[in-house]
Amino acid sequence: MSSRRVVVTGIGLVSPLGHTPEDFFANLMAAKSGVRHLEADFVSELGCKVAAWIDDFDPLKYFSKSQAATMDRATQFAVVASSHAIENAGLELSVESGERIGVYVGTGMGGAQSIEDSYARLFREQANRLKPYTVLMGMNNAASAQVALDFGLMGSNITFCAACASSAVSIGEAVRQIRHGYADVMLAGGTESLLTYGTIKAWEALRTLANEDVGLAGASCKPFSLNRTGLVLGEGAAMFVLEEMDRAIARGAYIYGEIIGYGSSNDSSHITQPSIEGQARAMRKALEDAKVSPNMISYINAHGTGTKLNDAVETAAIKQIFGIDTPSVSSTKSMHGHLMGAAAAVEFAACLMAIKKQALPPTAHLLERDPELDLDYIPNAGRENVDVDVVMSNSFAFGGTSGVLIVRKFSY
């Protein structure tokens, strides 16, 4: 079976830190936080009142009123991010090309808002009928289906649900589709919008959400800090145009980077507690797939949720693989929050832009490092004019799934 090279030619974003790759990365470099007080009619009933939410997304800018009414917010994010990615790539679509283009989307809970709204109508408002599109809005594959429909993409269409590693898996599996000749182009990434009353209360019950910072709400997520208290939920989407290298070169596309490694593993040890061995296994697989040694990695975008256990386990797993030559590491979740199924995709966008700008985004709000966590976490300020050649992106999930991607600065 052939093995073709896969490059990224388009980035599309809908995020708490901006909707273009340039704006998103500029905000990361400036350590700007997208975390703020949640504005919702149920916020007074929440213990955690902060989230990385998007307040400047108007669906009627992109869809008719009737179209918007048939799509969950997460699906709307995915369609818009896909449109941005296609435009960013300068990709021309046709009926012929559509047969060789697939769509892979990662999501943790799909149309969670639509499902919760329907339950509220049934059980709180005692409604005896629901919207005709309730099933179609709530199903997990609604986003990938809608993207394929809107852009006439007739290749493989699969939704990946692996909790917080969902979009890492969707991107990695999309790479394999192109490598082995099943597709020439893949639209891949992730979407999530879980900032509902029921979902937030469920996360509160797990006791993993951060306490609001008393001085600055935006500083509530503090990965690797001594005083970290947990994660902050976020929402958004990131989609990418992945393309067979020769095709991209032939049409003169800008190439953000080449995806050279993908590793996936399962802890098989505990449903919520991460495993050092499981995370290390995924990193090792990605390095083997990329055919690079650990000392060739320039930067690691960490899973870095800000929980006590996750940050400690991930640090130990990184040290197991890299030893004393560990590269700089940062968690951009400190600024855009944890987007669950879309987290890996948004973080992959940060990795691609780090290569383009030759700069490393920081871990924000890291004023006092946990003394037991001893890596270079790029505290508080981004670093410019650095050599960024090969980048690793880590994503680890409840259920034990790990997904690791490695992307390299493109050279022919």
C-alpha cells in the first residue's frame, strides 16, 4: 500500500480567542484570556461561573434563519470553521473532486445543546411534542454530515468520539486516508459547544472545574501552577484542509506544515485517572510513525488541563519519553479553555501557527510553578524568533484514549 505525504493547506477557526489563525495566535502570544464570566440565565445556580465562551458568533451572518434553526450550535461552528478552512486553503471544489474529499470531525457530545433543550421542553415545560429536527440536531454525526452536504464532499465521512482526544483522532485518521490513497483531500478537525446548565452541573459533580480566580476571572485556569484548581470549559471549532503533498504543490497552495506522525493508545487502567504509561505509549507511537527522535521535537503543546493529577501525570510521561532533553512545553488551555472534543483541533492550530511564525505560545497565569513539575512551561509570555521545526501536540481523554500528532515545517 502506498504512503503519500500529507500537508496542511487551510486552517479554519471559531474560537474564544478569534476566528482567524492570525488573530487567534496573536492573542495566544499576548497571553490574552478568553475565559470570562458566563452570561446565561442559569449562571446564578452554578458553582463555577466562568467559561471560555464565544460572544461574537452570530449564526445569521452565515445561515438563513430557517437553516440556523435546524443546526445545533456545535454544528454551526463546524460548518463555519470548515468554510474558513476551505477559503484559507484556496481550495476549489467540484463534483469530480468531491468524490476524493472526505470529512472527519471529532466531538465529545455532538448536539448537546439541542438534546438538553429538548429535555427541558419535555420535563420542565411539559411539552407534548418536540421540534421535527430534534434527532437530526442532536445526533453526534450532525456536524460532519452538514459539512459534507454544504460543500458537496462525497468521500469518507466519519465522526470520532473519544472525549478530549476526539479531534486528535479525527485528524490522525484523516492523515491515514490520504497516506494510503483513499482520499486526496480531507477536511478534518473538531467542534464542541457544551456550555449548558446540565453539562456544567455534571462537570461540577466530577469536581474537576477550576475555582474562579478572585482577582481576575480570566486567570482561573492555571496549568502547571502550584495553586491550580482545575479546568475551565470552553467552546468552538477548528477545521483543517489536509492535502496530498504533490496536489498541494501543483496548485500553488501555501503549506502550513507536514503531518508526519500520529500515535493513539488506550490506558486500559481507569475511566478518569490518566496513566503515565498510556500517555507515553501514544507519544512513542507518534515519534515512531514520524521517524524522528525525541531530540528533534522543538515544542510540545501539552494537554495541560490545569487539574492536579493531569498536569503531574503528563509531565511524568513527557519526561519518560524525552529524559533530560525535554523541549519547551506550554498549555494554551490556560487561555482558550478546554474545548473537550474540539480541544485538540484548536491546539493543533496553535502548533501550525507556531511553525509559521517561528514563535512559541505561553502557559498563561503561571506565576508560581508547582515545584514538583520541573519542565520549561513557557510562563506568561510567548517567545518570538525561535527555531520551531517539529512540533508535538498531546491530547488525552477520559476513557483512557490518547492521541498525539506531530507536524513539521514543510520542506520538499
